[in-house]
Amino acid sequence: MINEKINRMKKLVFMAVIALMLGACGDKGSMSSSEMAQVIDSLQQLNNQKDQEINDMLSTMNDIEEGFRQINEAQGRVTVAREGEGASRQARIRENMLFIQQTMQQNAELIAKLKERLKASSIKSEQLAKIVENLTAQLEEKNDELAKLREDLAAKDVHIAELDEQVAVLSEGISSLKDENRQKEETINQQDQQLNTAWYVFGTKKELKQNNILKNGEVLQEDFNKDYFTEIDIRNDKEIQLKSRDAKILTTHPKGSYTLERDENKQYVLRITNPTQFWSTSRYLVVQVK
């Protein structure tokens, strides 16, 4: 599955590289045979470089998948062995649990290494990032399974002392991966919030002047009082009660992206019908009322 996705991505990367190179050359007019040869050589070098990057990451992903496969097999052997009896049963469980723990640690290190490679890579792919996130989630899920398995073994008086230190190291590594994912998610949420934040204010001419929002007949020139504005999320806040029978929008917003209508009390209500278009010219809305 991963191989198929990566192969598709290789083709897309190569096609994009060709388009960029030929587009750059096309801007300069027709090319001589020597120039064409240089372009082809550059294309091949760039493609080989990206191909190597993808192959390196693919190899690491395959190692991680193989690690999970071996872990699943070892889990099965532990499940069978814990139902048996005698010293050989204890030895088999101990051997397989240590193998599982070591392979889990190896997978955690490979995933961390893969994340670093992806950060440093010239290839920026949402698909690759998603694969890495899925591998991280798989590692976390597998760690929870093993914690439950250790509890089951302890209930049957099967304790493996050598696991304690390895479990602590692995838990620290997985915790680090979780923290990194959490920080990434928080960053994305913050960026998303910033992209969807706007500010509005409505006030009398006097109030707007007092806060430097209206100055010499112009709005939002400099040093205006930003604290006087109300912050909103443009995805959710699409209606603003202006609480006045006289309202004039002072900032510029595309016509057709809003309506200004009166309510049952004859007071104006601003309804934003197309938020993306409405806020495209300014993230600040200023309305003068009486």
C-alpha cells in the first residue's frame, strides 16, 4: 500500500519538475540543442535527487511496517505460550516480550528519524506526512496493546524484570512523538484560527474619531485603537446587529458579499452572505452609526 502511494507520488513529482523546468525555459523563447541537452541533464539530476529522497523514506517505512508485522507475530506467540505450563513457557514468553519491546523501540526511533527526514526534505507532500502520522498512531495503539498484555501476564504471575527499563525508554520516546504531534496540531489550529479571524466595530462618528479609527475623513490610517474592535471567527459569525436605524459601512467590502437590512425594530443588521469574499479586501470592518 505504501509502495503504491509513493510510486504515484514519484510520478507527480517528476511531472511537476518537468513542467517547472520547461516553463522556465519557455519564458526565454526557443532553445538550441545544447541548451535542450542541459535542461534534460538538469531534469534528470533533479529527478534522481528526489527519487533518492523518496526511496530512502520508502525504505524506512518498509522497515517500520516489517517491524509491526514481526511484533504482531510475537504477540501471537506470547498469547499461545501464556496458556501453557512449565519453565519453557516462561522462557518463551520472556524471549518474545523482550523481542517485542526491542522492536517497538526500533520502530519508535525509525519513525522519529522519518519525521526528521521529511522536515529536511525538499519534497513537501501531505500524503507523506499523513503516512507518518498513521505510523505514529499505529505505534501508540500497539504500545497500549502491549501495556494490556503486560497486565495480563502480571495477573498470571509472569513478570519480566528486563522489560522495565526498556518500557520506560520506549514510553519516553512515544511520549515525545505524541508531544510533537500535539504541537503540530496546535500550530495548525493556531494558523487556522488566524486565517479565519476578523475584527469589527460600529460606533458614532465621535466615538470612531476618539479611537483614531476615523481621522481626517479616512479610516484605519495609523495608530487606531485595535482594542475597540470585537474579534470574530468569519466561519461562524455572519450576522452583526448594529443596533441603530442609521448605519454606513466605512471600510471597503465587495458588493454582493453582504446585505444591510432592517430588523423588526427598524435597526440595521449586517448579514455576511459570502465571508471569503467579504473579508478578502480587509479583515477590519468599520461601521458608522448614529
